[in-house]
Amino acid sequence: MGSIRNEQGAMLVTAIILLFFVSLFLFSIVSWHDSMYRSFDSLETYYENETMKIMKRDE
């Protein structure tokens, strides 16, 4: 129980720093995934439009 009652507050500072880095890491992962998803979504839209153009041209 001595480490829980740390008078200097080192555990609190360590916990806050750890929370900051974990949050930054998770934000980076989510941001990267969102960016990648938007890229694939725009490619899908482009190829759907091109396919529709080709299909209409062949009629």
C-alpha cells in the first residue's frame, strides 16, 4: 500500500503521461484507418462511374 500513497505524485504523473501516449497512439491508428478507408471508397466510386460509362456506351 505504500506505493499507492506516493506523496510526490509520481504515479499520477506517470499515469497521465501513459494515458497521453496511449490516446495519441489510438488516435493515430483511427486517423490512418479513416484515411485509408476514404481512399478505397473514392477508388470504388471512380470505378463504378467508369463501369457505368462503359455500359451506357455499349447500348
